Amino acid sequence: MKLIMRSEFDNLRMNPFHDYQSDVNGDKQVVKIFRNNHLIAKKITLKKSIRYFAVKGFQQFLVDEID
């Protein structure tokens, strides 16, 4: 997994074909995004630090913005 930008993570999260789940353990929160039951991205929040990660080739799962 590699670091990605927040806008890319939000794009993956808003895609109707993707499922997501959230886990909280003390100060740590993890949001995972799945496609076809495969983990494609995750957001890790630890205290005031937020990091976004995605698998290699995640760009194929991004959706074009339609205004």
C-alpha cells in the first residue's frame, strides 16, 4: 500500500460499487474500503494524525466527477 491524497480516498469511498467498514480501538480509527471483498484503500486516524493508503493500481477504481 502507498500513501494517497484525501480527495482520492473520498472518491473511492463515494463510489457506489465499493463497500466500507470502520473499526475503532482506543485512539486509533481505521476505515477500510473494499471492492469485490478485496481491500483497496484505508484511512488511519491516530490522535491528530490522518493517513490515507491504497493498493498499487488504485487509479482504475477512481470515478470521474460528474457535475
